Amino acid sequence: MATQYGISGTTAKGIASSVERGVAEGALGPGAALPPVRGLADQLGVSPGTVATAYKELRRRGIVVTRGRGGTVVAAAPAVASRRPPKVPDGLRDLAGGHPDPRLLPRLVPPSRLSPGARSHRSTPRLARLEDAVRDWLGPDGVPTDHVTFAHGALDLIGRLLSVELRPGDAVAMEDPGYHHLLDLVTALGLRTVPVAVDDQGMRPEALRDALRAGVRAVVCSPRAQNPYGGRFSAERRDALVVVLREEPDVLVVENDHASAVADAPLHTLTAGGLTRWVHVRTVSKFLGTDLRWAAAACDPITLARHDGRMLLTSGWVSHLLQETVYGLLTDDDTRALVARAEETYALRRNALLHEFAERGIEAHSVSGMNVWVPVRDESAVVNGLRSHGWWVAAGARFRLASAPGVRISVAELETPDAVRLASDFAVVLGESEATYGG
């Protein structure tokens, strides 16, 4: 056994609870190996079937994963553990967080008039004027807007849909590399991830077809500002993906347009391709404020009914105070001008870093959004090397399923002089890494 934590219990439920407690308390960290089924059964004096049932339940709930001959280990992001990003060490420039530049966000002013608390918001969960504003926002980009709904952010909406549509053990096609919180969410729901390789134009059609043939029941993708790779759908790539998706009309297609207004790329949406089951999700946290936990979605009528039906039984509705705040910002001319300036600024900063990398022969990827993906041979060596130069970047492991190593750099607050210095330091670190690890 690779850990000193003592698993206890005489029933499958008791054994599973013991492992869960060890994970929640940190005694069993991500990647920690659990004993073989027969070994733990002998140790606890129970049947191998009892231990196997406990492990099956832990897998279903996203706490452990099984790696064939590698045995059963604690998941990289177990559903019961707090997985906060590591604290940025003092004195380092944070290029790992992926947050917008606070100087390019509007000042949040809540509505002066509180909504009356006596009436039932369940009967009118969405403000009609915000629904209209959402249709005006999505419609010109080609997204069908007959059916729209709201949620408490993209992860909230996607998690609700996947939990309604799928059952533990079902497979979801995910971008690789992809957004780490989405990868964690799928695992936490007890679902299986099937990696779909991406490039500068987003998901690769042949990789998506392989995933569909593997039996996935949902596809989650980003049409632009793909995180962490920075890809975006071209019209040709969108059309090719639609052809593939039409082969499996019952698969739910989730299009996560998380950066929309500051993506610096036109939207070529899959939802315009006549798909049967689809949802297009947009949030405002990247350009109106990270604390605005609100998302809008357009979707087919079945998806709308399933999402809103489940929400009705849980939170019921999105706060009307929040909706009033979002409506005020979306329709404010000064805010729109600020968002346009943010889009232009992020594009300049991203392109400045890409230019400096290219000048030094460093491969890097990003054609939209505020993240740059840099393939490297050894992530730890590069992350630690940049740390010694005063930079804090994100190791790619948390974003990857089967793709090659890399690091993600968030450029939202990286001005041009900083880009020159970062690229120079990166080149030095790569040289040191290749000398150490054999090129």
C-alpha cells in the first residue's frame, strides 16, 4: 500500500466512507494508491466482493479512478476534497489565474430598488427585459434564440444538464487540453471523459468522430477563446464538426462561449447547424465582473425543459437582483465601450507575447481569448524555472487528458514590456531545461 492511512470498515458503505474521510481530510491525496481488492479484504476480514462494491461506489462518485494494472487511486480532483488553486508565492507575477484585468471591468452597482420578497419568483424566474437583451446579444451571432434560460454561471448550468441527461459511468467528449474545472466537474459527477484533441481551430473533426464512436452521450466544447489552447472555430471547422455531430443526433452538444465579448474572434456556432440536442452558454464574468455568477443559455426545447425543471426543484431561480445588475450593464453604453476596449487590449497583449515567443523560436498557441498555451517537454522544470525569474504560470497537467505537456500563460494583465521580459526568461528556462533533461 502506497499510503499509511488505515482504511477501516466491515461493509461496503463503511469502507467507502473511510476512504472518503481520508480523502476529505487530506490523508489520501490525489494519486494515492488504494490497496488491491483482495489485500484490503484480507486486512479487514471481509469478502473481496465487499471491497469491490466499495471501490465501485467510490468510482461512481468521482473519488477514485481505476487505471487497469495500475490499480485504484484517488482521483486527481476528488469530488470531496477542496481543490483551490495554490497560493501565489510572494513577489511573483501571477500569470496562472486566468482572470480579467480588474482595470478593464465596470464598477458594479447593485440596483437601488430591491425586488419585493412576498411574490413568488418561481412563477416568473426570468426578467422579460433581460430575456430580450439576451436574444439581442445572441441572435446576431447566429444562435437560435427561441428558447433561453439563465443559471448561476456556466459550470452550474453544464453540471445541471449533465446530471439530468447522463448517468454515472456515461461518457462525455471533452477538449484535450481543456478547461480544468470542467474536467473536474465531469469526474465529480461520476462520468467518464473521452479526450478530443484540439488545435488552433478547436476540436478536430476526426478526433470527435472517434469519441462519438466510443459511445459518448454529450460533447462539451468552446467555439472561441478555448481554454487553455486559445483556439477558435473557423467557418470551415464548424461545418466539418456539424457533419460529424449529425451522425449522432441524440448526443447533447454543449457550446461554452465563456469569453464571448472579449474573445477577439467571430462566433461560428455549432447551434446554427440544425442539431437536434444543443445548448449555447454565455457568462459575463470575463468582462463584467468575476463575482457576477450568472449565465445565459439558448437551447432546444427538450434541453430547456430538463434544465428548468431541475432548477425549479433546487435553487428555483436566479436572483432578480443579480438579473437587474446584469441587465443594467449589458445595456449601458459606457460599459459596452469599456468591454470593446478590453477586447482590443487583450488581443494586443496576447499578440505581443506570441510575437516575442516567435522571435525566439518558441512554439506557442492562441488565436483568441486571454490564454497562451506553450508546449514544453517537462512542465515542472519550466514552471519552477520561471518561478526563479519571478513568474508564476500554470502547469498543463491540470488541463490535459491524453495530450502532450505544456504550460498555460494568462496574458490579461501582461503589458508589452512585460511580454519582452517573459519571453526572454522563457527562452533561458527552456535552454536550461533541455540541458538538464536531454533536449
